[in-house]
Amino acid sequence: MPNPNSPDRPSSYQNMLVHIIDDDVEVLASCGFFLSSLHINAQMWDSAMTFLHNTDIMQPAIVISDIMMPQMDGKMLQQHLQAQKSPIAFIALTGRGEISDAVTMLQLGAVDYIEKPIQLNRLQHTLDKALQLTQHHHYINHCQSLYNTLTNKEKQIATCLLQGKLNKIIADELHISMRTVEVHRAHIMEKMQAAHLSELLKKLWQIQST
């Protein structure tokens, strides 16, 4: 297991991008320095609007954003990402007197908040939580996109499978033959990219639990 105090981060970070958004160039520089010391890829943005215009927000990533910024502040950015169902994990960056705003953002789904000046240990701990969250959200979005390819009948049968019903029971309830249930079930497994029933049920449960 990697040493949490080591600059070598888990391999999961190798393809993960951390976006730092702040209109203060000194904050961008210090945060960028910390991330580079952790061997984490980072991009700096001086505004939320610039970030949105140049980033695919449907890819897993982590955002560390200042709360108080002109045009679009951190809270507005967080709400926009949530409205678009972005998998990006959001970390609020706060100055003095902004803790109450940060707490509100936590209630809205932010991973955590970091106070300025940034402390390396605090940053590491928060990034680890954010990494897990963005990967989880991306997985759910992937499952949802697969589920959206199902027909209405396939969705009905998928719901029955999630409820633990056998093929015969499903056939009786939907007034179709068992053979038809089997054909639909095979199509569901293929479309949901599930190699076995337990994998299918896991994906269906993830969708239902969101």
C-alpha cells in the first residue's frame, strides 16, 4: 500500500486531471506547485467560464475552485456541473469569512472545502476522497447511458430481474412466453455489457440508487 506521506500517488491518478480555478495567480501557482509535487496532472484556469469553455465536463476529473470569483462564482459553477450531471468531483477553495458558504456547498454535494493558505496534508486527503467520487459518478453515468439503449420492454424485464424474479414469474406477469423473456434477457445482458447476472444487477442497482 502506498505511503500517504510519499510523493508517489496511486496509479489511479495517472490519467486523472485536476482543474484549479481561481482569479488569484498566486493561489494558482501555489496549488499547482503542490499538485506537481504529488505527480498529479493539473490545469489552471483564471475563471469558471474559461474552464467551462475549454473542458469536457462529462469526463471524470476533480475541480478545486475558489468560492468568490467574478461572473460565475464557485457555487454557481458547482450547480452548473450538477445540472449537467457531470461526474466531476468538486472541492471548494475558501478564504477568510467564507466558511458558511463552503458548508452550504458541502450540503449541495461538494467533496470538501480547503482553506487558504493550502496545507499539503489537507489537500492530499481531500483529493483522495474526490478521486473515488468522480470515478464512482463516471461509472454511474456509464451505466445510465447503457440503460438508455434498452427498449421499454427490456426495461420492464430488467426491473423484474432486479427484484429477483425468475423467468417464469416475469413471463406470467408480462403475459409473454418464457422464450421471449430469455431473448429479451440476452439482449439486456449484451446492451448493459454484463458478462453475468450479478454484474447486470450491480449496474441496475447503481442506476436505481442515484
